[in-house]
Amino acid sequence: MTEVCTGNQTTRVMMCAPAHYSLEYEINPWMRLENRPDTELAAEQWSKLYEVLTTEAGAEVSLIGQVEGCPDMVFTANAGLVRGEIALLASFRHPQRALEEPHFAEWFSQNGYTVYMPPTGCRFEGEGDALFAGANLLAGYLKRSDICSHRWMAEMFSTTVLSLELVDDRWYHLDTCLLPLGDNRVAFYPGAFDAYAQTVIRHHYETIEVELDEALRFACNAVVIGETVVLPNGCPHLEANLRKLGYKPVSVEMSEFLKSGGASKCLTLLLN
Amino acid sequence: MPSEVVRLEGHIIDSLTLSKVMDIILREGGEYHIQRFAMGATRSDPSHADIEVSAPDAATLDRILHMTQQHGVQRSTGEVNLVAAPKDGVLPEGFYSTTNLPTRIRLDSTWTPVDPIEMDCAIVVKSEGIVECLPMHRVVKGDRVVVGDQGVHVTPVERRDPDDAFGFMGSEVSTERPKALVVAAIVQAMLDARGQGGRILFVGGPAILHTGAGRFLEAIIKAGWIDVLFAGNALATHDIERALFGTSLGVEIATGNSMAHGHENHLRAINRIRGCGSIRAAVENGTLTSGIMHACITTGTDFVLAGSIRDDGPLPDVITDTIKAQDAMRSQVKGVAVALMVATTLHSVATGNLLPASVRTLCVDSDADSVIKLMDRGTHQAFGIVTDCEFFLKELAGRLPGVEV
């Protein structure tokens, strides 16, 4: 097992192989029923990502089996938010994805996590809208998660939550437009945030601004493990910036998942 | 203007959520007032803000609240908790203790004002939703009393309008305030009260007589400027002593000389009024022909004389049961817009306890302690002026229209 740079602890992530991945509904601007993913190609892309994460990045991957009728279950980042032995379970905005909740809950329980449900009526889409960055938990809201989930997370993890309003439907989750890079730095696409959130981000972090064309390629939807950053291909500017800062970008083709509005980060949930 | 108190909590400073919410309120045509703000004690602790949002109309308020809710603003749906009083004169444990600030309670989904409001009382919901602010002794067994502060909304005193006659005065006590300006402001406040149908209350102590200022107060009352006078046995006694014998505590007002056996004069004055049966009877039978109390009777100015343990006599009009005296004063403060408290600590504090914070209150005393005590007991709206009461009343009499000294 390769040791990664964040301490001596192996990074563990949860993934879901695309056994029943498809496009059955439209719940974000990327999804179009007439532009369905090629499932074979999707499986290849997923396997490549799995390989990069386990070999190049040295992560340990735990798998959850995809349930038929939950085509988006591959996007495990939305299952919840995990820290230590605690898993905060998602409560999806769209009923189509709410079907995934009991399966994720069961997996967390079976794997030794104490599972907490969000307050009644409070939407929360897991790591999709909640990313630890240094001393803070950065949390997106308005498109999918409700701001009431921020108070809940702050209480559950005794941490400072910075609430960031998302303003563009194309970047409907925080992890589609913001990428924490270590404790003090983030890459982000400013146009996805309101002016207050942009101020908050710039106040608390050194920033790399992602350009529109790369933001549209989901450049920020990357998995950071130590100094390895696994991001969708077609984002040369961000890759160059990362290299300058000493990171090792590894790009992967994510075309079939981008059709559903997801990429490498959406396909992984951090477990530690 | 419709308003609602909402709560915002979380890391609302670091996230700029509080700024955003305030900006939205203003942008959408509303106004906000942060009633309470508690900063998180540590970095990870959330902060809390209770914000009163107001808007020109209910539709705008609804729109603002709807817009701000998505940024975490929580609307209170909490109604007041009511618990029955266990005995006559006994409140349930945890009863809500009132302030003298404008107060509303949430009852059957609507905000109902508690009016008039008085500090250190309980809020009682009588049958048919009638809301009363009652002192402990007036509560009867079974009265439904507000417990805890859920569903209770208190509006802080508004920032003073700089054009207000009181506007230039701070609420702190000062010996260095330009006194003529203060008196001019009081005159303006009294004129305003008159114009708006508000009543004027005068609370006085016996030093008014000892300093020879009785004639100024008498003239002010004669000119109809005072609606109700609160005092004790002493003010009335020394006023009547002056009217009957020309002395105050045996000292001739005119010359300042002590009169032989003059120290008995106040007892003889009390005795004579007791002989008549009441101050009114003494005026009507011609025994009492001048003075402050005489002016009250002849002009129909109400008065409440509240007794104390050190009283001589007392005069027959003095109410010696303090609870009955409080209730008599309570019934007289309704509609009072201006309260002048001159040269008395005891009666000033007692009156301050009964007044809503909206009453313009001036406290005049040669001793700063009197003024400070009044504010320390919760009458924060009071303005203090440290000066001799004779100077004050002479100035006031000289400036009020229609006063002839």
C-alpha cells in the first residue's frame, strides 16, 4: 500500500462501480435524455479512475454495490459527509435520488459508522456541498443543500462552517466549482458564487481562479490525495497552475459522467 | 408598520450571511433592527442574531422574510406558554417578568400588544384573549400567566430623533448640562404633550417648599399645566403649613427666620386638615386658601399622596396602604406623556416603576444620586438634571405660557 502525503494515513474513499449507471431523468442542466451516456465507455472511464486513485494516488477504495433503479448512485460524493466514525447522511432534493438514501445508510452502518440524519425538512447532498478546507468546512447552498444543514454540520463536527451561496444552475454542487488544495488554498470558479461567497473565499484562502471554459469541463471536480490531483481532462490551465504549486495533476476522461453533471470528485466520497 | 422578529444563527459573520440578510432587507424596501447579537465564544461556536424586520406593508414583509429564509433566517412560530396562577397573588414559577419597553405577545398566531406596559409585572391572558400587564398582587388564582420568554417580543427604545426636544440630551446624568436649554426642551415637550392629548405628571418632594419654590409650582398648576400630582405626606403638609402659617418646617418662607415654636406648625397644619376631614373640605370651608394643594383642588388637578413609615399625622388624604397607593398611582399614569420628577427619590423611583419607557421623563434633584438611582431601578428613559429645584421651577414657570407668579 502506498503511503500518501497527508500524514502517514492512507486516504480511504468510497466508490460505486457503474453497474446500473444511466440517464433516466433530467435534474440538472447537463442532463439531457437525448444525450445518454455510453454505458460501456462509462465503465471504462470509471475503471481508469479507480486505477489512478488506487495506484498513482495510493488511495484505498471501499465499494458499494449499485442498486438497480438508482442510476446516479455512482456519484457517491453525495451519499453524505464522513468524519471519524460519524456519517452525516444525505437527504436529496430530488425524489429520484432520495431512493439512494437507505442504501447509503445501510452501507455506513454496516461499515461501522454512526449514521445521523439531517433535521426534518432540511436538504443536504453530502460532500457534494460540503468540503473540508483547513480549519473550515466550506458549504454550498441554495441549489441542492439548504443552509439549515450548515448549522447541523457545525454542531455535529464542532467546526466552523462557511456558507457559500451558489448562483448558477450549471454548478449546482459546491464540488463542481470549488476544489480545496491543502489547508490554505482553493481553486474555484468565481462565477458560480454570489459576491458575498467570493469575498469569503478570497478572505480565507489563497485562490486559484478557474476559467469559464475549464469550469464547464468540471475542472474543480477533482480528487486531491496528498499532492496528486485527479481531475477531468481538458483543463490545461488549472493543470499548469497546479504544477507550478508543486501538485501532480493526473487527468482522466470523464465524458460519459459529465453527461449527468459529474466527474472524478462526484464519483468518490472521502472516508477519512 | 408590520414587523416580525426572526433569528439568524450559525457562522453568520465569517460567512457574511448577516451582511447579506441585512442587505436584502434594505434592498427590498424593509428595515432591520438587531435586537440581540451573541457572538460565538470560540471560533467554532455559532453566533446568534435576533433581527426585527419591518416593512411598509405586510406583502413586502412576507416577500422579505421569504427571501431571507433561504439564507437561514428562522421565523418564530412559537406562541407564548401560559400557566395558571396557583393562588391569588402568586405567579407560576418561571413567569415572564416585564420591562417597561413596548411588548407584544404571540397568541393564536397573532402578535398582541401588552398595553399599558409596566416593568416588573406579569403578563396575564384573560378570557377572550384580553392581555393585561398585572403586578403580582393583582393576579388571581387560575389567571393564565405567560411563562418563559417564548412568544414575547420586546421593542427596544428607538434612537432619538435629533429634532426631538429631548434629542440633544443624553440619558446620562450631568451637572454640566446647559440648564436653560434643558428647561426649554421640557417646555417644548409639555407643549407637544398638550398638542397630542397626552397628560403631564408632576412628582414632587418637600424640598420644593423648603427652598421657597412652592409658589412656582402653585402657579404652574393654576395655569393648568399639570394633570396629576404624585407626592407624599410631606409635600402636602409643608405646603399647607406655608398656606396656614407662612412657614416650612417652622422657618418663615419670607424672611428665613425660625419662628418660635415653629417646629410644631406642620403638626398643627395636619391637625387642622384632619379636623376638616380632607384637603378638599378644607378648601371648600375656607380654611385653606392658597398653595399647591389648594391649586390642585381649585383647578381639578388629580393628586395621589402616598404615605410612608415616617409620616406625621398623616393628612387624611394620604393613602397609608402602600399597595393601595401603588394602585392609585397606577390608575393615574394612563395617558401620561411627560413626567417631571422633582426633588424626591422615593416617589420618583416608585413612579418610574409604573411608567412605560415611552414617557418622556425628567428627573431634577440637587443630588446626582437620586437621578442615578432612578435609572438604576430600570427607568432608563429618564433624563437627569442636577440642580436646585427652586431654580428649575422658577425657570419653568417663567417659560410656560400663561403662568403668573
